[in-house]
Amino acid sequence: MNFLNKLFFSQKKSKKGRLNLTVSDRQKIEDIWTVIEQLQSLVKPSAFREAVIEADKLVDFALDKIYPGKDNAAERLKEAKELFERNRQDYENLWYAHKLRNEMVHTVGFELPTQEAKVILDYFKRALEIIGVK
């Protein structure tokens, strides 16, 4: 089963209960992940930069469905620690990816090497699997 099919048809239970995605939410996730894959295929630094930003937003979107009412991505990521009980390294990798994304958008002249961008995108993809939208 490919990534998008798993994303739509697999909803794991978290301690917070079932992740509730509407048809519209699922379409949004599909569209964004398709864009991320297309950007990766361009193999250009600017495309990888945009892919990382979109992947971070996508993880935040999913976490917002699990932890509604949290003010920002950092708060949602802190809450999500419970979802990574068996995957501590994956949790640390997600935080690293989020922090790198923040540095990338807030630091003038920040250059993200292509290989590092690929790793970061894998971290976001793995996080989506763990939090239950994949």
C-alpha cells in the first residue's frame, strides 16, 4: 500500500483517542504530500526548502487534529511526546526537523544542503506514520 493510501485508510489510536480527519482534511494532506514529493523530484535547493516548510506544516496540521486548542506547533510537539513512547529517537528527529525548519525560515542566508533536506523530509514522513495519519 503506498504512502497516500496508508495515510487515508489507516487511523491509529493515540492516547488522545482516534484521529478524526474529515474528507477535506484528507484531501488537504494528500495534496500537500503530493506537492512535497513533486518538490523533492525537482532536486533544487529552493524546492527542498519549500518541501521542508510544507512538511512541517503538514505535521503541525495533523497534530492540531489530535491536540486542538494548543497555541502553536511547539506546544503540540510537546504534547505529542506521548505518541513516541516507543520511538524516542523519532521524537528527537521530529524536534530536530522542526527546529531546523525554524532556523531555515528565520535566519537570513541559511542554506539547507540537499542531503540534509532529504533526511529532514524522511523525519517528517516517519512522524506522520507514528502519530497515526499514515
